[in-house]
Amino acid sequence: MSALQEQRKCSVVRMQCACSYSCMFSQVINGTSCSAVMTSLGSSSSSATEYVVRVPKNTSKKYNIMAFNAGDKVSCSTWTQARMERDMSNRRIYGEEETPDGAAGSEFGKKQREEARRKKYGIVTKEFKVEDQPWILKVNGKAGRRFKGLKKGGVTENASYYIFTQCADGAFEAFPVHSWYNFTPQAKHRTLTAEEAEEEWGRRNKVVNHFSIMLQRRLRQQEQGEEEEEEGEKGGKKKKKKGGRGGDLRIHDLEDDLEMSSDESDGSNGDDDEAKSKAKQDKGPKGKGKKKKKKKGSDLEGFEDSDDGDFEGLEVDYMSDESSSEEEEPEKPKPSKGEDVPKGIDEMSESEEESEEENKNEEDGKEEEEEEDGKKTPVQVEKKKKKDSSGESDSSEDSDIEGEAASALFMKKRTPPKRGGVRGSAGSSRTGSRPGTPSIDSAATSNTLRAAANKLEQGKRQTTVPSSETPATKRLKMEPSPQSSSGKSTPQPVSGKSTPSSSDVLLTEDAVRRYLIRKPMTTKDLLKKFQTKRTGLSSEQTVNVLAQILKRLNPERKNINDKMHFYLTE
Amino acid sequence: MSDKGEVDLTGAKQNTGVWLVKVPKYLSQQWTKATGRGEVGKLRICKNQGKAEVSFTLNEELTTVDTIGEKSSMVRAPREHPFTLQTVGGQTLAVFTENSSGQSDAEAGGSGTGPDKIALEGLVVQRAECRPAVSENYMKLKKLQIEELSKPMRFSQQLDKAVTTNYKPVANHAYNLDYERKKKEEGKRARADKQQVLDMLFSAFEKHQYYNIKDLVDITKQPVIYLKEILRDIGIYNVKGTHKNTWELKPEYRHYQNEEKSD
């Protein structure tokens, strides 16, 4: 076998192939022994050896590939013992629920009927093939590693893999590879569930000591298991141990620290683990509770940042049924607060018209909500509202628009808090896109418009968002009135502070009485008469004042066309 | 016999190195045709100026390719196949074998081992791809293959004559005749003795709890009305929330643990 010896000598130089060949030829030789044998290299030696290749025909053994990832650092030589079996946990998914076969609970011919039914509907259920199930490999017993091997598909489709092993007689035997399994190690350490992971993700900026996360989780679990014990043991000593190792490196708000620190000093030295763990339990849930509260508090704060909070309650009359998932808390108290305002009219009229309007506004509100996530600009929203309104009958169109305007106003106010963090950019972009709205159409606007526009400018400087909304709502109001089309800036003062200078109509009792004597009117009609831009009042105030006036007048009611009309006879 | 699931680690301990070779489909098909001990060819390993060259030569008798159709003898598989060697890369590839000698003869497995004996044969130390040496022969073979593959699975064919042999008008279908004959000989169902019917019913309900009326008629061979009367005595008709309405025994008649109570 001189050729073989020569090969051994030469192989050392070509390192990448060397080891493989040596392994192949004999199981004992490894790289080091090769190097020991090295002699002068015979250059340009082309020696060839031929080996017979056999493909054994009748083996019952099926060859498979077990693939590990490089990063897992798996070394098969370190395995002392291993067990591998199929993972049958998917079986129940495939085998449908078996109704009791025979005797109680079973039906005659149930199986056949089920099968016929499935065939009829073309439901093809995949069979549970044992061959395709993953493997579970356990290495080195209970304390060792665990792997899961998933079958890789498509291996034998276009080309076949063969395993070439060398036999004792120097010939090669080739065995076809039946299937390929990718083995991945399974974590033995505890992991967080999805909800917990999301929670922690939200807190990642606050928590410095990430190692405490799992500890807290374990404590929480312990606490759940030992709740009674814990309660019984709320002694002074335990309480003092609040400064457990658990969360003391968390960034608490100052109050937390103050509360804790006083107790910490007492019980931080020389404790047995038991006491400490119990204390940690104590602290754990408490700390968590506080953190949660803090979190909620900060969330609340974030949303109440701007003045918009003041107007949030107004919408309730129209949208009290919905509340966004994000803002359930801030909105819940507000709806109750806001309910007072529209109630005036509600109590007065008890009209279906109101509910009708409500429903319509609710719908609008719903649509508003749905689309809101897509960051609709106010322009689009109003256009949509316009479309909605165009579907209504002519007679009530104006009043509807009025109602819409009111609802639009309310909804506009609501959208900014929803946007939350986005608000800043959105708001700024919105304002940026409308830098010149007050200036455009200045010629066409009246004195009041200009005055209000100036007010708008001021308002803009204070908080970007409300001002950006109001041009939007004003735009809507502008459309009914014959003004120029683009770049509207309506004169509606933001919070009704501006003077009703040169207002054509004043909302007085006399005016209302005049109208009601002349003909029966619905509240919508009345509102239409006292359009906010002409009276100089905000819609909210209009509603208020009108309600009071109606209370005073106490008109008679009549149902015309299913609408509640008021009228006076004098 | 070793424990099921226990992996035989001899291959790993010995660090047996194997090669993983990717072989083209036609070649593996040829290899399956090998006779005798399964010798299929020769592997030649050369060391040429620092590079190892491996090449496989297919045995002469295995070069005939069975293709469907006419061109059987024209095309022959190429004989020379150089191997392209590759490193294993980052992966650790181990080879394990599964010895599934069939569930039926578990005790008497041919190889003397139990079903599903798993053994680790070794580790892959070299990966290679078997490439055919490009030759005229090979090109022809490939052309054939492509032609075969490109044929659509379904194809339309024009017929010379319209098909008139499918459905001929018949006075009465054979199936119908059989059915009527069967019905005639069965005759109308006769009312058997009530006790007998009850016995039959109870034994049926022993097997299953819920029965369709049609199935019961089949089982007892009684006219429907009579059967229903009896059933009304001993059973209840429940809708059960499903489409079919089924009969079941009354609770006092039921005893589904061991024996059945009757009457």
C-alpha cells in the first residue's frame, strides 16, 4: 500500500482535505498522527487509488441525517448515552374526538355518516403519519440536553443523498439517505410566556436589572401558590424586608423609594433565605402593584397633556357606546362628566330626532374610530361626513350638517389624544400643511372671520392640536355657506371666547318665541336658525342657551312626520 | 434486545467519518438496477498538486437508461462523474439509522433486532456533489428527460367518431329491476311478536345508545308504525341538537355499565 502511505504524507499539507481522508481510511488515524508521519512532500505526485463502490441492496436499515446547528456546539463524542423517540404530541390533532364507541353515548352508524359527510363537503383531513413526526432526543439522561428534530422536506425530491462509508476491504458502500432531520436544542430554563414577555418589553427602558425579571416571575408564581401562607405571615419583620433583592435595582418613582427605603434599612442584614424569599414575595406583588399603578398614572398623564382633555367629555352624547381600547380609563370618567351638557336638550325634547341624530352620529363616530387608526387627516374625515350628509333628505340636510358639525367638532377633539405619541408629528405636520390658511381667503372673509383667524393664530401657538382641528371643523361649516372653496379658514372662535361682533342673529328668548309662533320647529331647525357663526357662540353654548330658553318658554309639542316639533300659540 | 428508544452510540464513539454525497436522480436510478453484490462502479481518488480529485466511474452495464418510448438504446448515461468536494460548514451532521423491521414480526426481525432500533452510524466529514462529466451523451439524456417532463399531464385528443356507447335508452335499468325483485321477495314486513321485537331492540340498544328510526327498521325488520309504537313505550325521541332525530331508551330501561335492565 505504498500509494496509501504516500497519500498520508501528502495529506498533511492540504489541511482541509487531510482530516477527512484520514478519517475515511481508518477510524483511528486523526490529524495529529498524520502529521507525525509526515515526510518530505513529493511534489506533483498524482497518485490515484481506486475503490469499488457498492450499493447494498437489501438493508432494512434506513439511513437518516441528524443535523445540528453550528452554534449549538454539539459534540457527539461527549454523549454517554442517548434516547430518541418520536414526538407523538400531535396525534390528538389528527385523530378527531372519538365519541364513545358502543354503549352509552354512541350512535348507530356514526362513523359512516361522519365519513360520508366529510366526503360530501370535500374535507380532506391529513393523516397522522408517524414517519413525519419530529424526534425527541435526550442526551446524557435527565440532566443532559434535549433536542427536537424536525423533518426537513424536499430533500429527496430532485436529487438523492448517499452516505459513503468505507468498509474493511477498502470498498465504499453507498446508502441512500431516507430523510433529513434538523435538531435544535430545547431550552431547559424557564421562559416567559407571551403576555409576560410583552409586559417586560414595555418596561425595558425602566428596568436596569434584567436578571430580576425571571426572579420576579418565580416569586409571583410562588406567591400564587402560597397565598394563604403569605397572608398569615404578614408580620412586621417580613414587611421590613421589603428591600429584597428582587426589584431593588429597578428605577422606581421617588415615592416608591421613599416608602421602601425607610423599611429597608431595618431588615436588610443577616436573614435566612426563607424570610427573605417571603419578604420578596411580599414586596414582589406590592412592587408590581405600585409599578402598575405608576404606569397607569403615567399613561393617564400622557394623555391629559393638552387642553383637549377638556372637551373630551362632550362627545358622549353621540358616542357614549364606544370607547377606545387604549383609553378606556381616561375616557370613562369623562363621559359621565360630559353627559350633562347635551342632556339639557335631551330632557326637553325626548325626541326621536335626537336619537336619530345620535345614531347617525354614533355611526359617524364609529366610522371615525375605525378609520382613525389610519391617521386620517381632518380633511378626509369631513369629506366623508359630507358624503354621509349628502345622502340625507333635503329638508333636514342643513340641520344634519349642523349636527354633523357639532359631532365633527367633538370628534376632532377626541382624535388627538388617541394618536398619543403620534400626535406630535401629526399635529405638526397638520399645522405645517396649513400654514397659510388664515392668510388665504383673507379677502373673502368678513371682520369676524379675520378676528377669529387671528385668535386662531394665537391658539395655534399655544397648542398645536386644537387649533389644527378647528380650521378643519370650520372648513366644514364654511361649505354650506357660499364661500370660496379652497383653503378655508372659518372664523369660528375656538372656545367661544371671541366677541360676537356684528352678529346678525342673537340667540334670545324673543327670537325663539318668534320662530315657534310662526310654525312648529324641531330642535334641529332651531339650531339651524341660530347658526354658531352668526351668533358668535360655540355650538356648546348654543345648545345650552337654547335649552334654557326652551325651558323657560315651555312650548307645546306635536309629532309631525315622526319628529317632535315645538310650537307656541299666542 | 435493547430498550426501544435507546440510541446505539458506537458510531459516535468511534468517530466514524462518512461522506455525504449528492447524487443526481438518474444515477441513483441506475444504481438501483445493480445486480449481484451491488457493485455499481469505481471511485478514483487522485491527489493532483495539492488538490484531491475524486471521480466516480459508472459500471458499463449500468449505463443503459430505460426510457419510455423508442429511444431506449440510443441514450446512455454518462460514465464519468467527478465529485465536487465541499466542506461540512458550520453544521454538525450525524448519520443515524433506523432499523424498522416491521411491526408485524417484531419478535422475529430479520436482522435480529427489534423494531425501530436507532443507531448512530457516524459523523459527516465531507460533503460532495456527484456531477456528470458533460458529454454528448449526457446532453442527449438531459434532452430526453426534459421532453418527458414537459409533457403535460393531461392532453386533448381529437376523436374520429363521436362516442355513442355511453348511455343507451333502456326500458328499465338493470339496477332498478334488481331492486324491485329484491323488494318483492322480501315482502312486506310482518309484525312479529311484541316481546321478540322488544328483545331485538334491547340488544340493539346495548350496542349503541342512539339509533335512527331507519336503522331500527332495518335491524328489526318491522313495519315502521308498529315499531314506532313499541318505541314510544320504551324509548324517547330526542332531537339531540343535531339534524337527525334519534331514538334512545328511556332512562329507567337504560343500564349502560354491565347488564341491561328490561321492562
